[in-house]
Amino acid sequence: MGELRPVGVSRETLAGAWRELGREFVGVDGSIKPDVARVSQIMYSADGYMCVVNAPAERKPLDQAAGAVNLDSVSAEVRAEAALGVVAYAGRYEIEGDFVRHIIYTALNPNLIGTRQPRRAEIVGDDLTLCTTPDEQGNFFRIRWRRAEKM
């Protein structure tokens, strides 16, 4: 079998559900520091919509609100504990070259609403890698995903 090579990122190659394999901080010097284990899924539709839910893997179940869809009936402390470390947002996406831009419509963090979050994207086989744009020092964050049906 031949070596897998990156394919161009397009709505057709990106469409579907992806589950996280791991994430890491990449230093300007090439150093890699793994982040905490996460349970995450990102989805892209062929018509330009996306959503992601990303949470720490070791969250403990809540004593309150068993079976509730939302956390409206629990205390502020329980809500804060449940939301700690969670990233959740949805909206549209656009592709330009090897960048995917998430255009956020709704989010757990209200400060994200209306922002555009660029990610450098690469697809190789059933794996997707998304990277943030480098910060002022050249460090960036990388998340590796695999097609959900292959997990």
C-alpha cells in the first residue's frame, strides 16, 4: 500500500464528524507539550455549517441534574464545575487555501460570538489536523482528529 499524502481541504473532504485523537502546544523551538486528555467531536456539513464540543476527559458526573438536558436547575457552583474546561461553539465555516475559518454564531463563551477563528487544516487519510495561527512568539496549538466512523 502506498504512502498516504495530504489531500486538499474542501467542503467535500472536510464534511463529516471527527473525534479528537490528541492535542498539544508546539513551541517556536519545535518543542511539543501535550495538553490534558479531552473528549471532543467536531462536525462539518457539506453546506458550510460546523459545531464542536470539547471537554476534559476526566470530568466527574454531577450529583444534581441527573438526566437533565440543561443545567438550569442546579446551583451556580455546580454549573461552573460542569463548564470548567469545556469549549462548545457552532456556526458556519469557510475555506481559503489550507485554512478553515470558523465563524461563530453561538458559544458557551459569549465572547466568541461573532468572531472568526482561523485554523490551518491538513487531511491525510482519515485524519485531520487543525492548528491555531501562531502567537507573537511563534507558538501554536495543534489538535489531531480522526473520522468518527473510523474510531
